[in-house]
Amino acid sequence: MANRKIRIGILGAGAMAAEHAAAYADIPNAEVVGVFARDVERARSVARACGAQPCIDAAALIENDAVDAIDVCLPSTIHHSFVVAALSHAKHVFCETPLALRLAEARSMRDAARRAGRLLQVGLLMRSVAPYEHVKAAAETGEYGRLLSLETYRLGSYLRPGAADHKSHYSDPSTELMTFDYDFANWLLGPPVRLSASAAGFVQDRPGEISAVLSYGNGRHATIVASGLMPVSYPFSAGFRVLFERALFELQNVFGDGTPRSIFTICDDASGPRDVTLRRRNPYQAELQRFVDCIRGQADPALLDVERAIEALKLSIATQRSLEGARAIEIDAIT
């Protein structure tokens, strides 16, 4: 594979599949050969962005000997069957987040990848977003002293039927939204000792807004907030505050039509908030380029390995159990 393009099949033709198709079109050593959807017109629309063929038979795409890897952009509730099928046909797999809603399914996918000797990479997108990478690097160098705390938020209106981002198949915020920030917290701080969560605004017996506090047993903590209940006119927003001994980083992202509005600042004892300037790049392209490079043996697969997604899912499961029992959950007890 080192001397030819990696040939990709995309399963799905929604917004995320469209993002992936456009990203692959700008990756020189990758080629999308097919896009699957049950609706051929939707498949054709996404396939057009990357010069691929539309397909209405997922099995045919998975079993095609000309395909090296499968990119799964389907609803999380059906990831398992498609991921395992692709792995069983000796394909490398990239799977969008959330990987799964249950630990048993996530571990089954991991085990299938290990048995097949194939890569199973997961779209842990924050690890490819420049401000998140910048803070991770600052934590590793110790330039600003010890990292003390993390606060993240991810606020949308997807649980409101009239919202532009409403999707009936989306899960509750513990997995649909918090997965990304739980992974960021794990990347930055390591696994917590315990988690305590509270919720408000239940929708069809699902929590609409959740706050979780992660304790690390060493004087550090993280607070993760996610909501699907913002007013329908409220633009999806996400960001963080990361406190070091000698500095505070703050990110505010507001998503609307076109490029998100992003403000990333640092504040320390010497001066007030000032912009941190970083090179702009497409994080979807960055993570998919890494996937392609991993297949070619040119990058370390550990960053987006399925095990990282399982670690984040454990925190989502701990959140659900904390809400059910109105108590703190010891993370080691999640099996």
C-alpha cells in the first residue's frame, strides 16, 4: 500500500459523511471509491464531492476486494454490525463518534479489530482541533506550571423537535455530546477516580442537560457540561477553560452558517486575555489523513485507537449510572 492510494468506502450520506468525503478529496494518498446510502440520490450527492460511485448495497461495498478501508458515518446504534462486518472482511475501519452506546458493543468491535489484525480508529475529533492540541502540548511541557482544572461546555438544541440540528436517532447528551469532552479530559488529565452527575430538563425520559464533575484524587478536577435543550435560535456552541498554575486558556466556538467563530485566548498575571494565534486547518482532514497514514505505516495509531473511545464511553456510562442513583460513581467499578 505504500506506493498507491488507500481506497476508501464511506457508509452513510449525512452531514458527517459529507464532511469526510470533502476531506478525503483533499488527501492525495486516499481515494473514495464508493459511498453507501439506502437513498441513491443522497449517496450520489456525497459521492460527487469526492469523485466516488454511489452505492445502495453496504455489503457489496464492504466485500469489495478493491476497498482497503471502510469509514462508518452511520447512526451510533448500528455502528456495531457494520464495523464488525468490515473488520471480518479484512478492512481497516474509521468509525465516527459516538463509537457505541454500550460498552459490550464497543469492546466487541475492539476485539474484532484485534482478531483481524486491522486498524479500528475512532473520530475523537478534539485531538485534531488546534486549540485542544495547543493546551495538551502546554500540559506536557509544563510551561505554565501544573494543570489544575478543566471546564468544558457543549450546548445545542438537538433534543428540541423544531431545531435545525434535531435528529431523532441521536442519544442523550452523555454520549451524543459529552463523549468528545470526556475524551479531551482523559487526554489532558488521565482517567478520573470518580464522577458525579446531575441533570435537568428531561425529554422523553432522557436527560436534556447534564453537568458532571470528574475528581482525580490529586487536587485536580474537571467539569463537563452538555445540553440539547438550548432555544432553537441558539447557535451550537462549544469551548473550554483550562487553568494552569500560571495561566488560563479559554476557547469559545460558535457554530452557524459557514466557518465557526472562534476566540482562543490566554490570560496570566502579567496581562489580561490576549489572542493565541494558531494555524488554521480542517480537523476532519487531519484525523482522516492520520488514519490513511496509519494504514500506510507512517503514523502512530495510538492517538485515535478504539481503546481511547472505550475509555471515554466508560465516563458516559458512569454519568448515566450517577444520574440513575443520584450518587458518585467510582470509575474502576465500570466494567
